[in-house]
Amino acid sequence: MTTAPRRATPADPMPNAATNDSVPSGTPRTLPPDLGPNAMAVLDGPTFMYSNEAGDIPQGSVGGLVHQDTRFLNRWELMINQAPLVTLSSCTVDDYSAVFFLANAPLPGLEPNVVGVRRQRVVGAELRERIELQCFDLEGVSIELRLRVGTDFADIFEIKDVVRDRSPDITRSHAPDGSQMRFSYRNGSYQAYLEVCPDPPATRVEGDDLVWDVRLEPHREWRCDLKVPLPFGRPEIVPIHRDLGEMANNEGIDPGDRWRSVVPVLHADSALLRDVFEKSVRDLTALRIEKTLKGQRIILPAAGLPWFLTVFGRDTLITAYQSVCFGQDLAHGALLALATHQGTEVDNFRDEEPGKILHEMRDGELTKLGLKPYDPYFGAADTTQLWLIVLSEYWRWTRDDDFVRSKRDNVHAALRWIDEYGDRDGDGYVEYGTRSPQGLGNQCWRDSPDGVLFSDGSIPVLPIATCEIQGYTYDAKLRTAELADGPLHDPELARRLRTEAEQLRERFNRDFWINERGGFYALGLDGDNRQIDSMTSNMGHLLWSGIVPQERAEMVASHLMSDDLFSGWGVRTISKTDRGYNPIGYHKGTVWPHDNSLIAHGLARYGFREEANRIAMAMLEAAQFSAYRLPEAWSGYDRSSSRMPVPYPTACSPQAWASGAPLLLLRTMLGFDARDGQLVAHPDLPQEIGRVLLAGTNAFGQRWDVEAAGSQSQVRLTAQATPLAPPTD
């Protein structure tokens, strides 16, 4: 190796601590229980309600009504005569609504199943819930209906861990006539409140319980509507005040759903492909965040449910890339929102540097009071390059020169960050090492504490330059050179970036290549300039970026599709031959759909279409076992050992870049691209897929139909299509 060693400095946590822990080492913890395998969530924008299958939130569980990173309800339990109800059936109706069919349990003086209960729930600008009771006793019954309400105003970072007891600082001002309950909390400059408004009012309020004494006549219905208003802090577009009747009839209207309205209609011989595509589009619609920036309404994808309904740099940008050929609004919104919060100063607590694109943004109490660094947090070494890549891809599909020119200063700031701050020691590689006492140790996509390992399972020292980050940097510079030759009108910058990219490519292929094990790319270089010699899926990202010479691509493809990395359901994050391999380790052997979508796209780029299709079909077939939704990750067990993919225990579902994966996989199979202002398709559709028609996809402000079967295709303007109005800036 010819590069200078990069020693970890005292400012870097050693060896790779992800975050500080407020609980002393060795202290036993009692973690909150989950809600069981049938837990249900409804979501809208920055709000979700996570309950058990009866619609209840038991106190002390991980459930709750969470809005802008604060839990407003930690208890919401419905009872008849002080006994829990029996679940008959429950389901989500739309992403933002659910219905629960319940009955009374056997009780003294009350036979089982005498009282039928239906709960309807909608989240939006407020939580709305309707409780309907119906009596099936011939004589009628008198019952006590009780709703137990509670709040702890917990920060989202506490919900799955240890929640600080805020009860001494929570005040109550419940209306004595049962028409309202109010909880208020203040800690310094941070304040929150909760209101519960029932109609009809409760008969009485007992502590934090709403209690109704109800006389039910035979086959007569009793109904109560509950409203919980939600405050909106950041400049969000407030969701619609949905009517419960809309939910019941499945006729609700989403006013911010422009992206969904312009996504093409997929006609395909394969019902599996149609079902997975439709599920992905629905999930991306549900996961959107709506904002107003300088008077402009935009949408962008949040990362995932339940714990990541917020803006993430990496997740948001990769999702935007995955979906850009089907509709450009998500990419447009992501680019705008992230540019608005681009780093402007050196702030060690938040790992901020000028020109850097953020990692994560939060709104909870711990962040607002400066105890957590997420307002926003910049601990990612790849988001800045990904922002440039998505800007380029957006331009290729829209030819929106004015938008690119409006981001000229952001582009130059991002390039300066790559060269001046990203490359910490001037060796030509972008590396990471947190300066924050609460920062992430790993700041690549494998951002768990043990996500980056040597093949013997040991943890490298910081700072670390992972391989795929160098690939992203290479691609970002080439793409920005294209923008400099085009809308930016800066040929000198274009020449410089192409020279730098070629120098990086030569240097990278010298320093990251390992001749052992048949030849492969190191996961990274550590702070002692050692090659991190684990064999990982990150090699596939190198194919996506184009930094791999053609003569090495076949070796990389062979490794990716070997039994050691390919599970049969997808490419694992790490090879089974590495000591650190763990099929249920977060980044140590699991299979990630977003990872696989980029790998397949990279394989196809180098001409390995059969291998790319093998990944695509494995992903689609796996989705059948999770209601046609790809979760965040699966366990890495061999397909031969199980008839279905083994779930990863705590995977987010839906998660944006997992939901975006089928879109990119379909694009890959179609060989669909925008080049020099033209749409092209070079399909290699598997026999199982048959014929495909994408009707009304968008590019260059117009609608297009893409039809393909096997290796044959046709791209044509959609007949009688209305031109699309471009997003405004």
C-alpha cells in the first residue's frame, strides 16, 4: 500500500461506538414488550399509531400514538366491565386507517359475545376513533365501557429502550363533565400537550379513565367518536381531516398524493409482479412526508415504519433513485429538502461540516433540548455523493436545466465537502470518524456498531474508508461533470472532475483489491491503513457506480452469486465463510432488498443480465410470503433450508428503500434508461414475467408507454396523454 496510514485520533470513539449509552455498563434492563405478531400500525406523514390486534395500547409496551418523534399516547385500552375485549378480526383498510371487530369476554352477569364492538381508526391531522356497540341479548344489557388513557410524552429514542419518568412534570386538567381530557408537559423550552375529546362525553372521569354507563337495547347501536388533535411543529403540510365514513367506505382522498397519481399503470402477464409493484407504490405513498419550503409544497419519502418516519439522507436519496423513472416528485422533494438543510459550519456534536448532506432529522424533546444531535445530525459519509447522484438522475429524466442551475451553490458546496472534509487526510479517499460523543461509529449504510468487520470478526479502528463510498464518489464526480458540461455551463469544472474521477478509479483498484479468495474488493481501509478483508455485498454497489474495470467484473459477479453470498432469496451482507457471519445479525449476514436492487442494477450495467434477473426473481418470490411487501431485511438462511424467507426479528415494514427495490428491479429487467434526452429500453425479461406494459410513465414532462417481452421492446408517447406540469422551485 502506498497511501499514508490514517490513525484514529482521540476525538474518534474507539473502536466503533455507535452512540453513547445513558445506562451504565452492566446495568440490567427491562425492555418494553412488543405488541405481538399481529400488531397493527396506521400512519400518515410524521404520525403513526402502533397497537395490538384489538386496537389497544397496553401501558408499558412499545406501542403508542407517535407524532413528530414524541409519544402522545402510551395507553389506550378499551374495556367492558373492566375486562379486556376479545378480538374477532382486525385489519388495516388504508395506510392511515384500521378497523377492529371485538366482543365481550365471559363476565359475571354477562354472557360471552353478547356485545359486539367495532372500532374504526384514522390518523391524519388528528387521531379519530369511533367505537360502536351493538347488543345481541334479547333483554338488553347495562354495561360499563371504559377507555384507559395515558401519556408519557416519551422521546422516540426512549420508546424501545428506557423511558424517563416524566410523571412529576405532567399536569392534568380533565373537564369534570367528561367532555375533554388534557395532559400538559413542560421541560424548559420544550412543551407538549394531549387532548382527548369524546362525543358523547363520558359519564364520568376516574383518574385517567373515561367511563360511560351504557344501557344497550336489543339490536340497537350505541356510538362514541373520539378526537385527539395533533400539533404540527415543522412547516409540514397538515394532512386532511379525514372522516371516519371515508375510511369505512375506502373512499378517502389524499390531497398530497400527486406522485401516486402520476405513477404509471403496470400491466403484466405476471400477477406476482403486478401485486408487488402495486404494494410498493402504496407503501411509498404512505411513507411520504409533505412539507412546505419557501411556499412550495413538496413530498419526499420517510425512511420507514414504525421508528423512522422522518427524513433520512441515505434512505431518502436511494428511494428517490429507485423510483425516479416512474415519477420524479419524490426525487425533486428529496433534493430540495436536503439542500435546504445542507451543512454550513463545523459542529462536532452534530458531525456537521460545510457542504455535507444530513443523515437524520428528529423533532423530539431530547433533540430540541440539545441532548441528542439530530436537529439535524450529519453522521453519514455517503449522503453528499448520493445527493449529487440523484440530482444527476433527476436531470436525466426531466432535462430540467433551471432546477439544476438553481442548485449550483449546493453542488459546489457538496464537491468541496468531498475533497476538503470527506477526505480527512488528503489521501484521495472519503473516510468517516465521528467527532460527536453521541455520533455513529459507522457512517456508511452498514451503520450498526458491528456492521464493518474484518474477516476474523474483529472491529476496525476509525477513521474508515468503505469501498462503496469511494464508488459513490467516483460516480458523483462523473455525473457532476455531465451537469457541468450541460446546464451548469462550466467546462473547466467538467474536465477537472473527470480527471479526479479517473485518478480515484486507478487508486481505488490498486488499494482495495485483494488477490486472495479468488480476488475481491476489501470492504474498506481502516485507520491503520489495513484492508478490511471481509467479503460483502458492498462489492455490488461498486458495479452500480461503475468503478470496477471490466476485467474484474466477472470475478465480482461470481462472488456475489456464489453460495457463500447468495442465499437463494438474495445476496447476503457478508459471506458465510467470514467468521463474523450471522444470518440474523443486522449487517452480518442478512439479506436487504435495497442492497440487492442496487447490486442487480450494477450487474446489469456490466452485462450480467441473467444474474440480475436471478436476484430480481428471488426478491419477487420472497415478497409473496409478506403480503407482497419487501421488508427492511430477511435473515440470511439458505433457501434450501426453508420454504420461505426467515424474517429478521425487528425489520421495519414498510421501509422506503425496501419498498423502492421492486421499482428499480423492474427498471433493471426492462433495461429502461434516459440517455441524452431519449428514453431507451433494452429488456431481458425472465420467462416467468412474460409481457410487460408500463402505461403512462413519465419523462421530460410527457407520458410514455413502455412495452416489452423477452428482449423485444417499444417505447412510445402515450396516446392523448396530458403533458405533466413540472414541479416548481
